[in-house]
Amino acid sequence: MRTTLGFLAILAILLASFSVAPTPVGAQNCQFILGFATLHSLIPNIVGNCLENEQFNPQNGDALQLTTGTNTDGSVGGLLVWRKADNFTAFTDGFNTWVNGPFGLQQRLNSQRFFWETNPAGLPIIPTPVAGQQCHTAGLSLSVGQGQAAVGHQGATYIFTNNLDVSCTFFGYPGAQMLDAQFNFLPTNVVRGGGFIFQDPGPQLVVVPAGGTASFGLEFVVVPTGDETTCPAASQLEVTPPDEFDPIIISSTIAPCNNGTIHVTAVQPGS
């Protein structure tokens, strides 16, 4: 298991319905492994003992494990979560969340998001965003603009929206990773620079006002090359804003040939 995060829309639903009856000891023969074992070693008294072995959701690959926990309000019970889509581990007692993320172990409320986390519900961000800072994942949403096609190439403009009430800035190229419907990685080779459809002006400082947008072009070849007979077809796309840690995932049915090669431009002003 890779070291992990979680707690976006589907996880919020899980937490809303989550409750654990008081149990003084863990279940026999259960154990913590890999990322869950790491997180337990960091906060053993908070996570408590395991009540079961980790369970996997076959639809999305997420891992969950109930624990006894020792909560700040005196109750017992907790939930370890590994979300396959963004690959971080967290523990919640139903009110607080401890995330083992890119800055080590951090604690927040379930009703908050760190600046580097995906945040489709638009929850309050910590620390509070300040005007002119880098556009972080938690303050952004992503959509797909008009598609284009020409001479064996397909592409589209992808649009970042700044959901904050203050401005933020971009500089550089986004990252991209194709996924299937179960969040499994598909072969993806990202090339920075324009292609046949989109010209790339190169990195530039892009200031996005509150509620404003910025965009980048993404294109690929749709004709198999060499020994290829088919090209990897994605149903979802992870897009990581420049210099960020956590991607935004959107539905995207693309099938780039040449081993999943995708050309992306630098982020540009507007849409």
C-alpha cells in the first residue's frame, strides 16, 4: 500500500453514517499493515486497536479499517482510510482527522481541508488562503472546455476555476495521469509543450482573480503507431496543478496512442 490521504465526497458520505460501539479490546487475529501500520505507529493511542483487517471496496479500490480509537471527546471508535484515487492515509474519530501526507502527520477537523487536498465540497481551507499566493488544489475545480480534432490528433482545453474569494497565481505545467473506472493507473506519458493543435507559450505568471479561470491545452495522437493495435482508453483523468501534491480527478474519455502520450501546454490566462 502506498502512503495515503482521503476524505472527499464519497468519504464524507461514509463518515456521515459512521459509528462504532464501545469495545475495550481489538478483534482477535486482525492486524495493521503497510500504510495503516505506519499511521498507527505515529499515533497509537489515538488509533487504538484494530477491530477487523482492512477491507477493500472492489469498485474503487479504497481501503478501510475500523479501530477502537481513543477520541478527544472521550468516546471510542475510529476509521482508518486509504483512498486509492489520491494515495494518502488518514484516520478519523468522526470529528477530527489525522492525515499522513506530503508534510508529514497533520491534524484537522473533518469539516476542513488542508490547502494541498482535493476539495470538491468547497470546505474551509487551512491555513486560510491569502491573496496572491500560489493556486492550491483545495481552492480549485477543473472542467473540460471545447474539444478539437485535426489530422489524427484530438485535444481539448482544460479549465481551472479559482473558487476562493481572493486571487491566486499559476506558473508552469500541470501533471496528468490516466485512470480507468476503478482508479487504476493506465500507461501515461506526459510531454510538456504544445503539439499539432495547441501552441505552447511557455511558463508565465498567471494571476487568477477570485472566481476567475485559467486554462491549459491537452492533446494526443489517435492513430496507433509502430506495433500498437489499440491505444489505452481512460474514463478518468488526474490533473495536478503546477507544483501541487494532490490531483483533481475528472471524467475524461480519452485514448492517446504512442504509449499513452499526452502533450500539455503551460497554464495560460482565461479559458
